[in-house]
Amino acid sequence: MRKAMSILFMFIIVIVSACSAPTGGQTSSNNPNNATALSEEGMPLDETKGGKKTVVVSMLAADDFYLQAKQKYEAQHPNTTIQFKEFPAEGATLNPAEVERYIKQISTEVLSGKGADLYAVSTIPLPIDKYVNKKAFVNLEELIKRDKTFDPNLYQMNIIENSRMNNGIYTLPLQFYMEALFGDAANIGNAGVTIDDKNWTWSEFAEISKKLADKGGHSVSLANWAPELLLNNLVSDNYPKLVNGQTASFDSAFFTDLLKQVKSLYDNNIIKSENVDSKKTNFTYSIITSPSDYLLRLGLYYSNGKIYQKPHSADQQSGVSFSVTRELAMNANSKVKGEAWNFMKFLMSEEIQSLTKENGISINKAVNDKAVQDLVKQGSVNNPKAGKALEASEENLQPFKEMVSEARLRDYGYNDEHNKLSAIITEEAKAFFTGQKTAEATAKLMQNRIMSYLNE
Amino acid sequence: MTNKRYWHKLIRLLRKDWAVAAFFLALSLIGFALFYLIPFAMGFLYSFQDRTVDGSFVGLDNYMALQASASFRKAASNTFLFTSISVPIIIALSLLFAHLLNQKLFARNWLQTAFVLPLVVPVASIVMIWQIFFDWNGTLNALLQSLHVERIDWMKSDWSMGVLIIVYIWKNIGYSIILFLAGLQNIPKDYYETADIEGAGKLHKWIHITLVYLTPTMFFVILISIINSFKVFRETYLIAGGYPHDRIYMLQHYMNNMFLSLDVQKLTAAAVLMVGCILVFVTGMLAIERRFRNFME
């Protein structure tokens, strides 16, 4: 009896302690073993049901862009049905609980390998890097290479190429916003300062700002930018240098220098967290959503504005970042990969890309060129805030075109609060920016916690 | 007629002890199975599959992946370190306090209540106090600074483990004290009287009477303390979040984070490993205890 009791007792102890940690669950990961059948041209072969194919696209909500694309695609391909799987939401905007539920639901779908054929990612950031690590998505680079009908010259390949993760292209951007600096060109010219924005670094930025302040420019160069946000922005720009798979190098000299540089910019009042009217600062960091938006902002921030690349860190090649507003990923377990890829290309085509202009700059070069030409033909853009019409000329829009082809820094959304990395960086950086800890100690703490995250 | 016969049968069955026992046990057993046993068995199976839906058997792949994770190794060694430091301390301290409370002491009842109080106070409310106390800009550092001592980043250095040990002891010592107190009061007074007559010293009495008769209680307290040491995660998580300084990154942090990122494979594998370790340890403890009892008899 005593033996039986002790066994029972032991059993209960084990179970109780084990269950203090969450066990069980509903989802799982994916296996990459499903080798895709390839046809002679190397494109995936599809499973069909009586000659009919169905491509399921999972998305938050099907907007006009997708609805029209579906209609047109089905008209051209009578044997294919495009089916949208939308997330049921109560109101027009999602509350935080719904956002959480959405991310959970998509993760469950993706990781179980049973979900839709295509995943459309838009406003809500999904943990795509985790899905990619689980090999849940197709590496589109292979398709791009094999597909002879895919002409890279038609697209903004700099955007696609710089959306790489884990040495592959797992998401296909369709539309994007660009981020760059607008500068008060009149003031900068008056002060006799020249800016080589293709090569300038943050320390040159600081020097130029000092010169500007001395020679009649504005004393503040940038405003309305908290140091933690700037730091995270720089981390995003230099992400490949700081994080490589499971190793991070936040304790490197490169990063501690970055920290010190950011702090000195604020200590010297070159950048301010507080909001200052853009007309009283030398530069304004801004997104650009379209050619006409570029002209509007040019007139809005300064009476005589010019666009500049963001200063570079170390040997960084470009200072123009972009954030993708619409992109697609393909399920590694899809049975209709060929057709899904076809639909993806269709969404990139001029026909579909010219349907909507509100969601950003197009991945299709011809569409952007046409938008610029249309503006030039129109001659001017009315700016209600500036109260004047802005001239739209080839010459005026040339910097925009250059910037678009220069955009090479993908903003993966490291600024958003769902992201663990940026949350850790923001939290630890506070004590450094208030001068309570050294850069080295701060960097060490960041490295310490980020490594725990990366190595799980 | 048949009705009556069934009735009689039932009555006769109910008179047997085992039938009644089985009936009463069944109720709790069903609940236990439903919420603990079955999920754990399923988790055990998942830990050998590559995914939960239509998964195929992959052998020890998940365990290999787990082993390859540096964070898991860190978490396991931290948990082990925490348990091996905090349990001896809590045993020693609670034994000491139990001795003190066993004597005629001023305000004894009040002291007993005070020791037990942390057990019933909700953790969330207490955690905030700890947070304010140990934060980089917290009370303790303010105090240090006013004494012109350089302040310490309590939660983000190796000190964090110390803080956790203090929290753990504060939270769990009351329970251990009560158990020890009961054990102390169960030791027959005659043994001490006999020893007094034979002229034994205080230390001698303590080692050969108190400690020996306290051993069964001691085993139980050690077991409970170890189990509770695994549960310190709740306080840690509330104080420092999901990714604390890596000195206090425990196994449950790992499992919790795996659960949130829906990595059921690694999660179940980690849980099975942890259960395995506890099982081995508890079996060992019980074997020693059994041997000790045989020796006593």
C-alpha cells in the first residue's frame, strides 16, 4: 500500500510540475519534404480537378485591387478560380485583440502547412522570418530564375532583391513606400554648403548641420524623431550587418559607435525628439507614396525643397529605404504552385498595377513611368495646403525616379511594437540616451537579450 | 422483481470498499486525465512528429533541434543552477525559523501568520513592488546612491539570479516552516528527556534525535521546494518579461516563448525532457527515503 501511495504521489508531483508549463497545443510546423513536381521547363506542375484549378489567397480583406485582379484573371483563364479567404472582422478597423487573433490564425495556418496557396501581407506585420525559418514558404528566387517569361527588366528589381531573407526571396513586393530626406535647398545653397548625398555619412551630416547652423541655416536639422526610433531605423538599415541567422553582433564596435553617434546628434541638438515646424529645420524625414505625393511633399515642407538620401552608416551603399505595403508569399505545400506563380506575375503586370495608385509606388517600372508622364502632361499638381499649384516637369520628377531605383534598404517594420528586437533595443536604449549607462554596457545588454531570442 | 434484484446487487456492490473507492476516485481521475494526463500524452507523441496535423514520425529530430538551441541549453542550466542554490537555502532558513517558532516566543502566533502571508498574497500585486524596488531607477538604487555607492542593475546582471532567489524564498518559506514545525512537534519529548538523563549535549541531541526524526518531513519539503523552484517563472515573467537578462532565462521562458511562436515540436520536446529529469530525480529521492525508513524500522 505504501509503495502504491508513493508511486501515485510521485506521479502527481511529476504531472503537476510538468503542467505548470504549457503543454499541448493545436499547431505545428511544416515539412519541406514535399518535393515539387517539375515540368520540363522547370516550372511546378499543378494538381487539377477535372481540368479546373483553384488558387486560394489568404488576406485580411480583399480590396478593389484584388477583386478586379480576380475578375480579370478568371476571364483570361477560364479553368482557374481565384478564391479569397478573408479574415472576419467586425468593424472597418481591427482592434488590438483582433490583430493578435489575426496573427495567431495566420501563423497556425502557415505552420500547419494546410493553409491557402498564397498569403497576401499588407498592413499588419506578420512574423514572416519565423515562417521562413520553418520553411513554410517557397523560395521565389528559383521560380524567377527558371521562368523564361519573367523579365526582370520590367520590374523594380532593387525592391525585390532587397527583400531577401535567409538567402532567398520569400516575399514578392507589389507596392511600396519610399523613405528619404527632404531638405531646405534654398537655405543650404545660401549657406554655401554642398551635399553629396550619395556618399554622406552621419558624421558628415553632423558637420554639415553645424556649418548650416553657423552660416544662417536652421539650428535644428531634423525634428520629431525620438532617439530610440532613429536607432531602430538605423538598425533596420544595417540589419544584415547586425543579425546573421542566429548570431547577432550588437556588442561590436560598429554598433557601439552607432549608439554614440545617435546620442551625440541629440546632445548637440542636431536632431530633436520634439516636434518642430518643418520650415524651421534643415531636413524632414518622410515617406513618399507616389510621384504626385513626392511633388506635394516637396512643396509642403519647404518653399524650395530638394530630396536627399538618408546619411549612410559606415560602408552602407544606399540611404533610401522602402517599406512594402503589399506583398505576396507562396505556401511551400501548395498543390497549384504553377498557377499561383502565374497569378503573382499577373498581379505584377502593368494591367493590374495601374488599377490602384493609393497603395504606393508600383513594382512595375512601366506603371511608374506612366504615372510620371501623366503628371508632366497634366503640367501641375494642386496643393491645397501650400495654396499654390506645383509645376510638374520631367526635370522636377527626375530626382524621384533616381531615388526609386536607389531604394535598397528594406524597412522590415523593425519599428513596430510587435517586434521583439526593436522592443528590446528601445527598452535598453533609454538608460543610454539619458546618460545613465555607457554605450558598451547598453550594447552588451541588448546583445545578451537578443541572443536569447535568436537562439530559441 | 428484477428492479429489486438490481437494487440489491448495487447495495452489495457499494458495501465493498474498493467499489466505493473507485467511484469517488473516478470523478477526480476523469478530470485529472482530461486536463493533465491526456494532453501530456499527446504532447509526448507530438514531440516525435514533425507537425501536429498529419505529422509523420521523425524520431529524435525535435530533440536534436532542441539540443542545438543555445537558448535551451542556457535555460536548462539556469533552471538547474537556480534550483541547486535556492533549495538548500530555503531548507536551511525554514528549519532555522521552525526551531525559533517552536520555542516559547513573544508574539509567536503573529509571526507564524506573517510567514504564511506571502502564500496568499496575489503575485501580480507583489511583483509591482519588487519591480519598483529593483529597477535601474528603483528604490534600492536610489538608496545606494544616497549612500554614495555605485548603483547596480539588479535585474540585468548576474545579480538578477540573487533577486529571484530572494523572491522565491520570501514566497515559499512560510509553507516549509509550517511543515517543519509540524515535523518538530511530532518528535516524542521522551527521546529528549532520555538524552538529557544520559547527559547528551545540545548539538548531539539535534543531530541524533531532531534531524533523524525530521528526515521524512525533510524529504517532503525538499520535493515541494524543488517543484516550487520551477514555478518561480511566474514571478520572473511578471518582473522581467519574456526575454529577460540571460542569467534568469529559465526553461519555462523557453517553453512559453515556443508556445507563443507556435513551435509545438520544440515545446513538447522540452516539456518531455523536463518531466523526464524530474521523474528520475523524484524516483531517486523516493528510493533513498524508502531505504531510510527501512533503516529506521
